[in-house]
Amino acid sequence: MYESYIAPYLAGISGRCVRARSCLYTVTPDSGFVIDAHPDSERVILASPCSGHGFKHSAAIGEALAEWAIDGSTHLDLSAFSLRRLASRAS
């Protein structure tokens, strides 16, 4: 991989690995996003699109969060991302 994708484009970079790290992150029990009002304050919106998976959805999530923050609601259906779905899984 180094010879094909790195060496031809980045002079001075060797193929020797100096350090390796694992990428650790947390996810919800169902691996879904959380986008909901905080249970104790409707003025706080919780949004956890979760790692790189959420990045590809960032345009729609951003649109929904902006509408919600400005208008108090969004035209997009966010019910699949509610906190309540996680509470029902715990029981």
C-alpha cells in the first residue's frame, strides 16, 4: 500500500511504522444516533451522530438541528433517534 499510495505523492515519508493506535469510540446499544431534547430541559438539544458514520448524514442532521433551534421544530422526522428508544431497550 505504501509503494502505491504514499511514496509517489509524499516525498520523504518512509514506509516504516513508527507508532500505531487503536481508534476507540462509543456507540449507543443499538448503534443509532441520538437527536432529541434533553429529558430535563426542552431548551437543550442532544445530538450525537456518532463517529464517521454520522458524518455522511451531517447535512441533514445540521438542517434538522438548525430548524429545531430556530423554529422549535423540524420538518424532518427524528423519532428514530429519540432517547425513549434506548429506555425501552433497557427494560
